[in-house]
Amino acid sequence: MATTERNFVHTVWDFFCSLKLTIFLLISLALSSIIGTVLPQGQLPPEYLAQISPVKLQIYSKLGFFDMYHSWWFIALLYIFSLNLISCSIKRLPHVIKFITEPTLVLGETMRNTFTLKKEIAFSTPIDAGQEKLAAFLGKEFAAPVISEHSGEYHLFSQKSAWSRLGVYVVHLSILVIFVGAIIGSLFGYKGFVTIVEGSSISSVEARNGKQIPLGFDLRCDQFSVAFYNTGAPKEFKSILTVLENGQPIKDFTNVRVVVNDPLTYKGITFYQSSYGQATEGGEHYFTMTPRTGGNTERFALRDGDAVTFKDGTTFKLLEATPEVRQFMPEFSGPAARVEVTIKGKSPQTFIVLKNYPEINAQRGDELTYNYEGSNAKMYTGLQVAKDPGVWIVWVGCTLMIVGIFVAFFMSHKRVWVIVSKGHARMYGNASKNQAGFQMQFEELAEKFTNLKI
Amino acid sequence: MTSSLLFNVTTLAYMASMIAFFAFLASKNKSLGLAGSVIAYGGLIIQTAAIALRWKESYDLGVGHAPLSNLYESVVFFSWTIILIFAFIDLKYKYRIIGAFVVPFALLGMAWAQLGLSTGIEPLVPALQSNWLLYHVVTCFLGYAAFAVACGISIMYLIKATHEEGNTTGSAGGIMSMFPPIKVLDDLNYRAIMIGFPLLTLGIITGAAWANYAWGTYWSWDPKETWSLIVWFVYAAFLHARFTRGWVGKRAAWLSIIGFAATIFCYLGVNLFLSGLHSYGK
């Protein structure tokens, strides 16, 4: 009974330590990750819901395909992956550490025969003097040796970058560190979103899960503006923000310029420029209408979607307005409105009325000419809000990963032995990686070794 | 002189280099192989000048930025990195014939960029106005290029290995004698991936750092991010496969080819078929 239990434990342990499991997990993670890039994630768009069959929808939902990267089975894969990493390291690390701390000082006959890099020289001086000279040679040309005496021979052992064998374990550890950082971030941090209308302030933000989270301070949007290139492409989205505590602006956090790629951080909470729009409150747009044949200019105000009918029966409807027309019509700038005008008895016409170009507006041949005078509408700025106390741990993990990969790939544990016997000495070399590169180094060393005057 | 002219010269140089390598393969004439390499290096120098000139031209237009901002510029840069990595492997390991399987990738990129993509210099949209753009794009593409080279080498491996299986007499004649031994190809494949994997890792990390700086999340499972991770998983599997019995040789070569296919999907497929944050403008 005890043996079967131990066997079972052994089998489980071997299973978690196996490299085959690692390959299986890596390929499974790769394949399963594809699902989330093909299917929509999170809130499903109505177009998608309309075209998918109910059975499929139910199966996919059950399998967690619509929030795949947080589904129980994907998280389980990541846990097994972590277990695999830990088990492999626990199994192999003690051997590696022993290898580093207790190197093979005396090179036995069988090991010698496995090495391809070797060189032999003869000398006539007594063995002790020869040993001293060779030790000095190794110390100067490679690394200071450890000297052992073994059955009438001296074994000089020197090594370089023994610790580079740990590189791969640093990489494994770094993955776990990143996971820890991510878990801390998800437990103690949040991601949210907030919109602030120009001139107003907010004291809480809405987290992704819909909860309102109080900030502990107020954030005011003083101004929002968009700048465009001549081509009409956006150049800059800019919010001017002020942090307030107890109604008082905080020095150094007053009138802060926040643009995309340049956020504002206060008390561990960071605000990122994300979106913008025209606030609905107070959104009046002002127009003038002038009859071409003379007569008084009439000034009127409209909200989005509203219409007005003039004395001659012409209807003027505001479809939409923008504070900057350049993004739609690169050759013009400034505010503009898209309107629909229906002259009595005719079909409706849609056109743009500009604020800065009355002469262009007048070019329309109709009896009535219109101008846009702008709006009292305010802009709002949309800010992503993030608090992530785990992020620095993630960066520590990333740094460890880079260092570990560099060590694991580009550094090798190089070992050189010189066995000094009466009348001759033999040198052997071995590297944990990149034998070809080490061979050149060894050959150089061997040449100096041959030319050594003992 | 304009950068556009120089890019056309580059394309022609890569085509000439490819033809020279193919002729080398068919004729076994060593001077043709040398010509293939020299022409490719000449093309690399001209392309370097062209990229620098395009950078300067963007400043002349008043929208100065590194030429890494849209699909055209990225494809051109990808070609440049492929030849750069090839040059490194060629000079270090001296198996010239690999050029016949790697230069075509660079030529394909240049030809597509010059003939099929819009070449205009555009101003940077706000999302890309960051120094992180340079670090992120350079590391990613150097990684991609190393994987392209590894893929070329793996194709050679599979051709040679298949040929040797069918031809047990061992006297590999004809074109096959031009290929390095399969052991060498297997080793070169590994070395190319050893260059690519750290660079891809750096590319993903710089991308995460930028995302965190600009949006407040270092990872949001955006399709591009996810696919870069998929590529990372495939090559991580490759690296572990080398220490596992039954996974060396042909399977490793296939993993390398699958890895490059995933890389190309990550680079182009995600933009063509999926939606997300990396849209290359329009």
C-alpha cells in the first residue's frame, strides 16, 4: 500500500517535472489563446448576437469563450504552467547549485575521455615547479585555479561564469514574479473610466465592474481641445486638469497638460487621455439667416436635431456640429454645422455651414443665406483611470526575464583542467554552451600553453 | 535624390542578390555565391541610406518622425532587418547558401512595399507620439527578422532531411551537396532563434511598458498582444523541445516554420482579419 502510494506520488511528481508537459502546456496556451483573438471578448456587440445561433452562443458562453483569458480553464492552464515551472526548478536546481559550489576538481579517467578539447605538453622541470608555473599561467590567462593533489598528480581546476548555469532558472522565476505582480494588481488595483465636462470636477470614477470608486480628491477639467494636421488627421488631444483637495488646487497639480502618451499621476492613481466629445448640457448652436434680397438678419439658436421654420416656410434643421471641421474637410478650419434645409415644396438639401468662411456660405445660390456663429456647448474629456500597485513587481519580473534570457543564451560555464604529472601536463576544456565559440578560446589558450617555458 | 528612388534600387539589388544565389545553387560556382552576398550587403547599405533619407524628408515636411509609423514603413524596415540578420549569420557562420532561402523574404517585402502600399509620409497620430515607438518597433522587427532567417534555414533542413531519408546511399549529389549538413542547419536554426527570442521578449516588454505608460494597462489581451504571446509560446516550446527526446530534428524545424507563420500572422494577419489597437493608421 505504502509503495503504491509512493509510486503514485512519484508519478504525479514526475508528471509535473516533465519537459513534455512544458511543451504540451506552451502549445496548448498558444492554441487556446487564438480563440480570444477570433471571438469578441467582454460585452458582445449586437451584430454578433444577431448572427450567432443560440446553441453556439450557449456553448461558447458555458466554455467561457467570451471572457476567455479569465475563464476557469485558461487560468487553470496558467496554474499548471506555474506548477510545472516550480517543480522543474525544484527538481533540477539543487543539482545545478551542487555543480557550481562543488565542482569536479579532480578529473577522472572516464571524464577525460569524453572531452574533445585537450592538449598535452612535456616539460623537464620537477613536477612541483611545473605545477606552480602552470597554476600561474592559468591564473593569468584564464582564471585562478584550485589545486588538488591526487595519486602523485596535481589537478588544477579553473572555471569562469559558473553562475551562468542559473540563467534559465532566473527566467523561470521571472515568469512567476510577473504572475505575482499581475495578481496583486488585480486584487488591489482597478481600471476605470471617467468623463469630465469642461469647468466641472469629479470625485469618483467608474471601475470596469460598474462600481463607483471614490478617489479621495477632486479632479477638474479646465479645458479640452483637439488640434489637427493640415491633412485633417488628429495631431493632439489635450486636457488641462487640476487636482483639488478640500476644494483647494494642489500646487504642481494645477493646470496640468495631459495628452495621449503623457498622463497625470496623483497619489498612485493615473489619468490617461482616452476620448472626448461635446457635452450635451447647454449645447446651443447659434445661426444667422439673411435673405439675399435684403431684409433683417435673423439670429436663432438650435440644439442637435432641432429645427426651425422661417416665415417663407423654409425649414432649417441642425443635424450635427463640430468645433473643428478640419478632420472632415482638411481645407477648412474652425467650427461648422451640418444642416438640412427644406425649401417649401422642394426636397431637403444637406450641407455644411462654416463659422470662419461666411463668403463660402454665401456661395450657395438659395434665397436665404446662413451662417454658423458657434456654440456654447462644452467639451468633455474621457479619461482612463488606473491604479495598479502590482505594476512595479511586473517590471522587476520583466527585468529579471531579460537578464535571465541574456545569461541563459549568451553566457556559458567554461571549465579548464590541467593535470600535471611527472614530465608532462595535459589540459582539458569544456563549456556548458556554445562549444564552437569556446573551442576557439581553448585553442588560443592551448597555443600559449604549448609555448610555455617551464 | 529621393528615398523613393533609393528604395527602388534596394529592391533591384535584393532581386539581383536572389538571382545570384539561385545561380550559385544551380552552378556551384563560388564566385556567384560571393556576388549574392556582396549585392545583398550593397542593398543593405543603400536601404540604410534610404531609411535615413526618408527620416530627414519627414522633417522637411514638418512632420518629423522615425520612418516606422505605417504599414509601408514597417514592411521596408522588416526587409532591412532580415538582410541585417542574414549578414550577421553569413559573416559569423559562413554558410553563404542560406541566402538563397532568406533573401527572397526581404525581396518579397520590398516588392510588396514598393508596388502595393501607399508610400506617403504621414504625420504621427497622437497614439504614436512617443519615444517608445522606436524601441518597441526596432526590437520587435529585429526579432521577426531572426525568425524569418530561422524559417529559411528550417525549410533547407526539411528539404535536406527528406532528401537524405530517400537517398540512403549517403552520396548526396546535385544541389543537395550545396546545403550545409543537417546537423549544422539544425544548429543554425537554433542560433537564429536564440537571436530572435530575446529580441521578441524585449519587443513584448517594451510594448507592455508603452501600453502601461500611455493607457495604464501593460496587458489588455488585445489581438496583437495575444498573438505576440502566441509567437513567444511557440518559440519557447521550440527552445524546450531541443532538450526533449523525440522533438529534435524535423519536429523542431516544423516548430520554427510554424513560429514564423504565427509571426507573420501577428504582424499582418491581425491587422487584416482582426480588430485592435495596432491599426497602422488606415
